[in-house]
Amino acid sequence: MEYKRYGSKILVRLDPGEEVVAGVAAVCEKEGVRLGAVSGIGAVDKATVGLFNTVTKEYLSTTLEKLFEITSLVGNISEMDGKLYLHLHATLADVEHNAFGGHLNEARVSATAEIWIDVVEGAVDRMLSETVGLNLLEF
């Protein structure tokens, strides 16, 4: 992994075998990022994506293993209980142009990933909503 900061923006390059969520988290920790937005593209060969079932309040995840293009990686950076909290979603496309996506738990880079972190001054916390069953932004 390599990255460079340009004012309030950080450009990250992840290399084959590196993990996307862990890579973004590592840069945020090193650079002291506590609030911001994430966007990116790249290629992965294994990813775990999920969906929260709002009726049962259960999180359902699926691991996909084949070649994918990351056609969209988006998300935000906040805190929960004083610790970094990443909320990332991804859309992945296979060779037949089928799209898969959801909340991104992890993804292994197969070629490269190019990720922008847009740093915002300040901090926003999260708190578990018993009603919804998710950690919601707390202003």
C-alpha cells in the first residue's frame, strides 16, 4: 500500500493481496482521520458483502470468490465510542457484467485499488438505535 495526502484529500493505492477495509482503516488511523468520505475503484478476487434485514434485525453476509471490478466503492468515516468507524458499500461486477453489492465487510485486491479519502474537519459519533438495530450517526 502507498498513499499520499493532498490537503484535505488522501489518495491510496492498494496492491494485490491487500485488504480494502483494513487498508482504508490503516490510513485513517495513521493520518488521524475521524470524519470523511471514501470513494474508489479497482479489482478484487474475494469479497464479503452484506445486507441488514430490517424486519429480523439480522445482518446477512455472503462471501464471493471470483474476479470482480469494483465499479463503485463509497462510504463514510466516523467514530463510535472514540474509535474509528468505517461504513463502506461496494458494487462489484464480474466478467459477464453481473453486479453484486452491499455493505463491504472485506475485499482482497487482485490487481489494484485506487481509493480517495476526503477528510472533513470535526467528528461525528455513532450510537446503536434499538429501534432500527444499527449504529446510526449521532450529531
